[in-house]
Amino acid sequence: MSIVELLLDTAREDTNLLIKNDELGDNFNIPRTVDFILTTTELEKAETARDFIDDNRYGDSSIEQIDDQYRVVTKIIMPINQNILCSVSGLIACVGKIFDLEYDGWGSEIQK
């Protein structure tokens, strides 16, 4: 998948999740911790991506192992207005593409 296709798919998925959260009464202006997830089966790739994210101060990243998968979890405190969320989500998706990890989206608690 090309970077352009990745960014388009990511923006579409992000927007769909924002629509669902809006229907649940989420106030996007309230900052909250947002988790962005990259996955791989290779620990070295996970460590490289985590270090890149941390070194560039994109967020606070850690690695979780679940069975044979490694998850790079990047936590960022931010509002989730569409323009902000889609920009950050696109950045994390691109980091995943660069280091050959799969972007598994984002999640946050609904704020009312």
C-alpha cells in the first residue's frame, strides 16, 4: 500500500470512529490520553519504532507483548478535533510504514 493510500484509509477510519464517538456525546475539545497502536511480530522493529517516536518527542511510547505480537503503544494527551486527530494519526501510520509495522489505529475514553 502506498503512503497516499495509507493516509486516505487512515483518515477515513479516523473519521468513522470520530462520528461514532460524536454520537456517544464525546466533546472533542477536551484533552485526553489517546493511545496509538503499531503492531509487529518482531521485537527489534518494535524497539526501533518506539525509540524513533520517543527520540522525536512525538509521544510517550512503550512496548507490550501479547502472544507473538509486539504492540508499540504511543500515548499523547490531546484534544481529538478531526484536524488534530487525523494529523497525528497520519503521522503514526507513516512511522509504521517507515519501520514496517502495521498501524492498528487509536483509542481514547469519551469525554463529556
